[in-house]
Amino acid sequence: MYGWTDMTLDLIRERVRHPELRNRVVDPLDAVIKHIPRKGTLAFSGMGLMGAPKLIPSILAKYVEDTGEEFRLNVYTCGSA
């Protein structure tokens, strides 16, 4: 539904060496549902290219389209040039 599988999540967890941090890796849809406020500000950063979509905003947009749930967010993102 969201292009994300448990196998993908397992592959990411394998890359995290520290056990306590490995347990904090969550499914992106669960992150959107449980951790993104319905009103507020979100800021994303990372070493991806400018203009390259980040995963969580993409999942958030799909979730809003599918559920019709209303979010009132200011979203900021950046990347390297």
C-alpha cells in the first residue's frame, strides 16, 4: 500500500549496529500515525540531494490522501547542493 515492506524494515535494522538504537527503528507509516502531530511544525534534514523526496513526507502525503485526515503543518526540509 505504501511501498514499504517488513523485509525493507529488517534490512534497515541490520545496518544499525547498536541494539538499543536498532529497536527504535519503526515502520514509517507507524511513525506518521503515532509521532507526527496533527498541528505544528516538522523539520527534516539529511544528506540526500536537494529536491529528492524524503520518506516520511511522502508517507504522510499518501496517508492523508488515503484517510482524509486533516493535518495543519509547516514543513521544512533541506539537503546538500
